Amino acid sequence: MRYWEACEAQVTAEEAIEECRLHEIEAVVRQLDGALIDLQTNDVIAYVDEAGEYSGADILGYLGY
């Protein structure tokens, strides 16, 4: 997938967690609000949208792309 396509993508929690894992970040979904967080730092990686998905741009931004 090209960078701009990834930025525009909406991804599931499983897809987001796997991408983070590939970058050695342990991500989990926070039960309180569904936000995806970095388990080590408790930083929010991305907030869930009304469809239950996460913004690819948020994920890439957290990963430093």
C-alpha cells in the first residue's frame, strides 16, 4: 500500500495492533473509550471512530512516518 493510501485508510483494531507490533510497539484497545494506546507509555495512538475503526493517518503519525 502506498503512503497516501495508508493515510486515507480506516483500519480495524487488529490491523492497527499488528502494524504497531511490526514497529515493536505493544498496542491495546483501552476498554474505557476504545482508544488504541501504547501499552508501555499509555500514550493514545488513535481514537476509534463511529464505525469502530482507526485512522491510518493517526497510526502512521504515531509510528513516525
